[in-house]
Amino acid sequence: MRKAIAFLLVATVGAAFYVVLGHIPFGEDKIDVANHYIQNGVRETGAVNIVTSVVVTYRGFDTLGEVTILFIAAVGIGAVLFTEKKARDEEPKQKASLIVQTGTNLLFPFILLTGVYVFIHGHLTPGGGFQGGAVIASGYLLLYLTWPDWRINRRRFNAVESLSGLAFVVLGVLGITYGMGFLANFLPLGTPNTLFSAGIIPIIYIAIGLKVGSELAGIVGNLMERE
Amino acid sequence: MQEMANSFYYIGAGGLILIGLYMVLAKTNLIKIILGLSFLDTGTHVLLVAIGYVRGRTAPIFSEGMSETTAVVDPVPQALVLTAIVIGVGVLSLALALSIQVYRHYGTLDVRNIRGLKW
Amino acid sequence: MVNPSLLIAIPLAGAFAIPLVGLGSKRIAKWIPPLALAVNLVMGLTLFPKVIEQAIIISIGGFPPPFCINLMVGPLGLSLGILISLIGLLISLYAIDYIKTEPTEKYHALFLLLVTGALGIVLTGDIFNLFVFFEILCIASFALTAYQRDRMGSEAALKYLIQATVGSTFILIAIAFVYGLFGTLNMADIASKIPSAEPIHLFLTLAFFVVGFGVEAAIFPLNSWLPDAHSSAPAPVSAILSAIAIKTGVYAIARITYTLMNAQGVMLLISVGGAITLLVGEIAAYSQKEDIKRMLAYSSIGQIGLIVFALGISTSLGLFGALFQLLNHALAKCLLFLAAGYMISRAGSKKLADLEGLGKQMPLIVIAFTVAAFSLVGLPPFAGFMSKLSIVCAALETKETSYLALIVVALIATVIEAGYFFRLVQRLYFKGDPTTESSRPRVPEAPAGAMIPILVLAGLIIVLGIYPQLLTGALDLAAQELLHRSQYIEVVLGV
Amino acid sequence: MSVIEGILILLMLVAAVATSIFKDLISAVITCAAVSLLASLLFYLLDAPDVAMAEAAIGAGLTTAIFVLAVRKTKRYEE
């Protein structure tokens, strides 16, 4: 019964897809508003990666909302899986083998470095705050898998989360005080294709990278620790 | 046939969305339902990027040596999908945390046996 | 002039700061939400006179719309924004004493973010940005529903999450369609391009939007999550969900059907959906004889049905009635859930039978509860009377048999509603064992932090009932904003 | 070119169907990761390197890890 209804609903949705997508030709030039970004993006924002300039400048408000969502998820998971007493008395879990331990020791700094590289160069190459943050979080995941008893310093992570979020909002408000509107790019744009260019974009991406990294690491930590 | 080949991506995206929707509606295991939600997300992302694709153009990054008149694909859907991916991971991780919590209370992940409230 | 983007930036910054302040002192951290929302309320009120004259367009990122996301601070958005700030402020005051389950600083951060999401929804002028804020609101409400970590809460939250996430995927699919058809995401820009599209595509896109937002707005048959979530959550969370969260779904549907799509053809369908929701909700509430919060939750479904029904009457009186009803329900249902919170903790259970005779033990709270209940039923001189009257008048004015038939349904539902609220009030006052009264020690009904919001809400309901003209001007302008979409396009795009 | 794309899309759909059939939830999670990885390849072919990177790092990497953690804390087999 449940499956029959499910099939019926899925078929209806499929039919709707067929009708609408039949009218949206694949692979043809339908670009409208985005032409403005393509033609003026580099000049107006200083970032050669147009996706970055859209994510951080033209649609920066979405990005602020998005880091907020990740923040809510991290805080929410912390609240949902909160345990009153510190369950430290459990028997020590089995550590990974020596090879894995050595490997982790070697790799972890490089993983962090890669993550930082990815979000610092967000305006020049593919990648940015989210991808870099995810790379950093996967480094912490590796630490957790190698030493199951290891704990991240929660206070420090919370502080990084809050500070980077506040930095994002404060940068936005600074745009207002410079008379250009919330989240406007008020710093000099510099020469495109160099590291110190694109005004506030690299700064915002650093804040996003730190925030996403600490939040995802916190989520993983919460799921690993709470038995 | 050419028509079909043109819309491969639409078929892939739509198929993924429909499989996900079916899993959410018909499956009874909570993890399976959440996997279905993840397919719904991924399918929508592929759909959005496919809508923004323009044949014969390059990625919207003007690296050194490229003239600023190079034809590129639509950057906006890509930006939207970046946002949507992060939203998706937030929702999924919260869903999994909640299902762990439900498992603690009920000892099962089968929605037919979780009947504190009406499903 | 105050920059309206601060209306969103300040609560957001407050929420980010809460964990940081919480590391130092949890007692300071829990005062951040009321403080941020009070600032918001003041800013909203100072902006209001200017917005009445001319809507303010703020573009975020420094380029003109449609190239940037813009905020559309018009009469509708700002009125709802002020309402959200006010209700949020009152509930956050209530929660300071009420929430004792650890980790409290996480509760306050989530609550403030929920309110921020609602503010963003009503102020934004961009369809994808609407989706992002909608997700903020939804995720914060999932986490808050499960906040007490009990059996019911976790299950209700998961159920809510699954249904709402399918809904938001539908919204995202609709956004993909819109982008594919029109190549833009700015609402005014889309609205100006609507005539170029074929009706069938518009209809299907609209259907995806309405299903998606309908889950949050709890329109029948998408409402099965609501009674569970609203009855299992802590009292302040139930209050904010009922008073604000479901209203944002209704707002989004109104914005999309009126401003975005100009979908005159589906208005009757929307009215029918609203009337069915109304009837289903009220019947379910009437047959709920056990749990007071569940009964209030079903009553919310019914009220939402009434608002959606009135939205479907696409005349200025109908929209005025819908907005007025939305405001009244927000005030009254917020009060009912807040009062029920302390009634339940006094009686020690959510069962209606255990609440009997509470009228003698906590007179002030029960009187406030009664005021709100009577206002919802639509008795004069409370605020609900005026809004229900204008909805009935609007339906009669159309002189179409379909709307006349629907208003009969709505009146029947109102009678049912009156039935269960009178039954409840009667049990609160006249039933119960009179001897228990003297045996209990005389303790204050509730801490001052909780009494102030309850009494303020009761006062507002009475004042608005006697002087509805305080608000009619603003609500009328808001209704005009929905009806005159060409003006909206003109203001945003400056054409 | 078009053939490769067709094969990738087909594989993605097959993996998705497999996810819905497997009774072992760990296998289901792994096939779900395969879907994400294939989607990430598709993003790359659609000239969206940023999205491909995000999908590979977040969709295929972290989400899978979180799913595996959740399955470990609950039940491994669907009844």
C-alpha cells in the first residue's frame, strides 16, 4: 500500500519534470543576469574565479546564510546529543595500528596546509572557504579514527566558530559604514590574478574556511564522542 | 535519439531525485530514508548545474593567459549549488544525530515500530 | 537613517556571539536574544513611518538589483518584521526563566537564529535567498523541537525534519525551474518576465513552490508533522513555531502566488485548500480530549487554514482580513502556548483532566489564557472579532457561489472551534476538586519574566480589539503591496 | 565524450538503485558515496570545478563518514 502510493507520487513528480524540463533546452545559452557577472566580474570584484565573486560578493548574503545554517547544525547537534556528565570512565578504545598512527602524524599537518591553501586561493583557483574547511575537517576526522580517545578542545573550537562568524558580520557592517551597503567590497581590489587582490573576498573566505572547518570538525567530534 | 543524448544529464538528475523521493516515501528504515534525502539533494544539485551548462564553453575562471572575452558557462547555478551542498550536509548531519537519539529511546530504526506518535 | 540590513545583521551577530559570551558567563549570554530583538523592534518602528511613504530597497553587496540580492523593506515586509521582533522579544524574555535544561546557551543561540531566519524571509527580495533563510528557520526549529532530548521530542523532530526537507527540496527544484525559464533569481525581475512563459510551466513551478512551502505552513494534507512537533517541544518553542514559523510559510506562498506569479487562476484552489485545512484542523482539535498542547496545535492548523482561505479571496478586503487574522493568531496562540507552559508545570501533566480548576490557583494566567481563547474564537471586543468579520465580509463581497459555499464551511469550523475553547475554559474554571485549592501552598503563578510577556500579549489583544484602527492603515498598505505587483517591480528595478 | 557521460550517469543511477536495495546499511552508505563521487565527476564534466571539489570533499567524504558513524551507533542491518 505504502509502496503503491509512493509510486504514484513519484510518477506525478516525474511527469512534471518531463513537461517543464522539455522546455529548458540543455547546453544552450540561456544566460541572462549572469552575463553581467561574466563581463564585469573581474573588473568589479577583482576575483578571476567568477564563481567566487558570485558566492562572496554578488550573492554574499546567501553565503552568510549558509555558514549560519552550518552553525545551527553544529549547535543543534551539540544540543541534541548533549550528555550531562562527562562519560570518561568508559574502557579505552582500541587504537589504530602503528602504521596508521605514524601516517596520521605525518599527514595531518599537510592536510591542514592543503585546506588553508584551498581557501586562501579561493579567488584565483577552484575551491574556497567551504572546500578548504571540509579538507580541514577531514584532517580532524583522521585524528579521531587514529586515536578514538582523543578529544578536540571544545572551548577553543567554539571560540574560533564564534569569532569567524562575527568577523563575517562585522565585515558586512563595515561596508555600510563605508557607505557602500552591507557586505560590499570596500577594500582596494588590487591587480587581478595575484594573491593580495579582490578586496575583502580573501578575508571573507578565510573566515568562512575557519568557520566551516571548526563546525564540521565539531559535528564529527560530537558524533564520535557521544556514546 | 539525439534528443535523448542531449538531455542525459536531465535524465540522470531527475532519476536521482525520483529514486530519492521513492526511498523517502516507501522505505521504513530511518537511515534509508535519510539516504533518500541525500539523493534528493544530489539530484537537485546536478539538475541546477546542468541547467547552467552551455555546450562548448569553459569553466568560469579567467586564469592567467585567458582573455576576458572567453565564453564561459553560467556561474550562478554553480554558486547556488555550493550553497546548497553545505545546507545539505547540515541537514543530513542533524538528521543522523536525531536518528541516533531516536534509536537510544526506541532501540529500533524501523518507523513502523516507532509509534510514540502517529506517523 | 538606519540601514535595514541591520535588522538581520544584529540578531545574527548576537547569535554568533552567544557561544563566545557563554564561555565566560551563561547568565549574560541568555540576555543577548531579548537585547538584540529589542534593538530590532526599535529600529523597525523608527523605519516604519518612512516605509509607509516609500518602500526602501537595500542592495546587499553594493550593486543594484537584479545583480545583487536586495532587501525589499515595504509595508508588508516591515509590518511582519516588527511582529516577528515583538513576538520573539516576548518569548525570549519568557524563556530566560523557563529554560533550565542544559546547554542553555545553545538554546538561546538557536532561538535567536530561528527569529533571524523568519526576519530574513519576510524582508528578502530574492528567491534563492528566501530559500536560504527558510532553511535557517527550519533547521533551527528541528533542533529546538528535540531540545529536551526526550522520546517524543526526538521523534517529532525527526518526522518534522524529514517532511520539511522533502518540502525544501521541492522549493529548490522550483527555483531551478525558475532559473532555467527566466535566467534570474530576483523576485521583481522574475515577476516582470512572467508573461513570457507558458501557463503550464508556470503552473507546475508554482505547484512545486506551494507543496514546498505548504509543508511548513501545514496545509492539508502536508500537516501531519505539526501536532507532534508543536506538542512535544518546550513551551516557548511551541509558541514561536505556532506564532511565527508556520506564518512564514503562508507569507512565502502569498508572495509567490501574488507578487511573483500573478496566479489569479489558482486562487480558488488555494481557498479550497485553506477551507479543507480549516475544517480538518478544527475537527481534530475538537476530538482531542487528552493533551492540551496537542489541542492547541490542531487549532493552529485550523487557523492557518482560515488565513490561507482568506488569502485566496484576492480582493483588498480579503487580504486585509488574512493579514489581520495572521497577526491576531500570532499574538493569541503565542499567549496560549506560553500560558499553557506554566499551567502544565503547575499541574504536572499535559492532560486536560489534570488542568481542571486551575482558574482558582493561577487567576492571572488563566484570565490571559481565556482572553486569547476568546480572541481566537472571534468574540467581541477582542482582536479576533474584527479579523474574522472582515474575512466574512470579503467572502460575501465576491458574490461568487464558490466563495459563499466556502465561507459556510469556515463558519461551521468556527462553531466547532468555539465549542472546544468554551469547553476548555469551563473546565479550567468550574471543574476540579475545590478542596485541593486550600491544601496547596500559595506560591507565585510564574516568575516575573514570564508574567510580563503573557500580560503584554493579553493587553495587546484587548487594545487591538477596541482600537483596530491603530493597525488598519498599515495592514491595508501591506495588502495593497501584494495586490499591486507592477508597483513592486517598479520600486525594485527602478524602471 | 557523450558516451562517457552516458555511462557515468547510468552508473550513478545503478548505484542509487543499489543503495535502496541493500539490506546492509554500510553497503548502502558506500554506494551512496559512489553516487556522490560520480556526481562530482559529472560536475567536473559540466565545467563546474568548484562544485566538483565541494561535492567530492563534502558529499562523498564527510557525509559518508557521518553516515558510517551513525550506522555504527545504531543497527547495521535493515529489518
